[in-house]
Amino acid sequence: MTDVHWLGQDQIWDTVAAENYDSPGTGMFAPEVLGPTVDRLAGLAGDGPVLEFAIGTGRVAVPLAGRGIPVSGIELSAPMVQELRHKVDETTLPVVMGDMATARVAGEFSLVFLVFNTIANLLTQEEQVACFRNAAAHLRPGGRFVIELWVPELRSLPPGKRATVGAVEDSYLLVDTYDVLHQHVVSHHVRFGDGREARIGRTPHRYVWPAELDLMAQLAGFELESRHADWTGGEFTAESTSHVSVYRLPGAADA
């Protein structure tokens, strides 16, 4: 039996998680990480408008909107949106509450994007396919769907073992436990200080190979336009640990 259904996504992304999500200037908020992400998305968006699935606290959406591009969002977690509202109001960056696989936003968009591995938060193949179809339903002809996702690390999983160590830092340890039968992984985040106490958080995911992601895209009517190892356009190879994949609907060319 897999253990990935211990908590729903709305329970995982609760008030505590939302209040501790942002790390200005470091980690995923570091300029060398966030800057290229926003640059690439702005280039793909043209004049917009654009839609972010799982907008969270607005890590990407807020600076993108700051460039004058109309941005909307879908988000399941009310506490995450409460944190977003400390930065921008509803008029500047409207958000529809709901599941990114099914929720609908009025209008037609040039770009839908889903960053930082978040499609893996959908724990079944059916939900992930529905997410692609929902993106397609929001796009105008020629519109793009951009996904940032990690490559499963199964090559580093020894035979008979269920876990890999993803990170070892001074005050943080990441251990991933795999259920290869169901294509699930649970990330165990251990944070600790100088004392004997530690805080543990666990997040479940369904990992997806690039080829499977491409098939999901085809089922939703997309074609793969490009795939790179990162937001700066690095070459995607067999050694790449993540990818940025751009899918496009047939139709009129975008700027």
C-alpha cells in the first residue's frame, strides 16, 4: 500500500506552510533562479494575458505582472492566496480558487504555466492528463503551456532500496521514498537547528518521465515546441535533473 494519501494538498499547504513558504533572495526566490524564470515566461507570453496554475504566494506571477503582463491564477490553498494578497490585490492579480485540473478562469490566454514541479502534486495519471486538457481549454490558438519538472532519480535508487537522499545541508535534510509500482514518491523534509528538536514535513508526488509528459500533451492536442534543461535555455541531455518543456496548440503564430 502506498503512503501518499496521508494528507490532501489543501492540508499540506496550510497556514503554517504558507507563512513559511517565501524565502526572499534565497532558494527558489534567489535572483539567479527567479530572474531567468520570469525572463523566459515574459518572452513566451508576448502581450499576454497569461494564467498560472498553482499560483501559490505569487513567487513568479508577481514579478511577471510587474512587467505589465496581465496575469491571473488558479490556486487550491486559501492560506497561500492570503500570503499573495499581502503583495498584490485582487484587481492587480485575480485568482480563482480551485483545483488546477478542473477550475476555469474566464477569458482566453496566450500562455499557461506550471512551475517548480507542481504538476507532480496531482497524484494520478488521470488528474495530470486533465491538467493538460484544462490548460488547452484556456488557451487561444497557437497558445503555449509551459511546465517545469524534475526528472525522476530512479537511476540513483539501489536495487531493493526505497529511498534516496536529495539534499544534505547544515540545517536541512531531504529524503525521497519511492513506490515504483504506483509511480509515487514522498519527499521528507527535515529542518533542524542547534538543539535536539527537528521539524518534519512530508509532500507526496506522482513522478512523470518526459516521454509520458509528451504523451499527455498529445492527448490534449499539444505539440512539443522545445525542451531545455533550465530556464536559461541549457541543453537537455540524459544527465539533466530537470527540464522546462514548452507545449503549443496548433494555430496562429504568436508574437
